Amino acid sequence: MKISASDQVATWLTALPPQTKKRVRTALRSLARGRGDIKGLQGDLEGFSRLRIGGIRVLFRQTSTREFRLEYANTRDVVYEMFRQFLAAQDD
């Protein structure tokens, strides 16, 4: 599987401390193999899934049978609300 990332995810990932960045990159490699703590989202975020990495959530969607698109990433306490705001801003 191929993984692509939004600008938000790419910027967020580069700002992480080295140990956290290593954990996230390992989890993303597992995602490419279809493994990890993955759960489909419901409600207004249906169509997206989340990858849980401790207190971090990476929200993504499968764009084709061979590609995942990382849409948004942040800590668990803010990721869902910020992603909703991000989507609303794109609709405007």
C-alpha cells in the first residue's frame, strides 16, 4: 500500500520529538501493511478511519485499493474537533 499525507500531517510529523516521530513512523509502516489499531469513524466523520498510536490519532481515508491518504494528525484530546473545523473550512 502507498501512503500519502496532507500538508498538515507532514508539518505536524516534522515537529515531533525524535522518539515520538519514530513511534509514529513505525505505526505508519504497519498501516501500509494493513495492521495497527485502526477503527472506522462514524457520524459526521464517516468515511474516515483513525490510527491510534498511544495518545496520538492519525485520521485517514482509503482513496483506492492501494492507497491511504493521511488527512489529519494530533493528540487525542483535540484531533476530532480540529479535524471537523478543518473540514468545515474547506467547505467554505
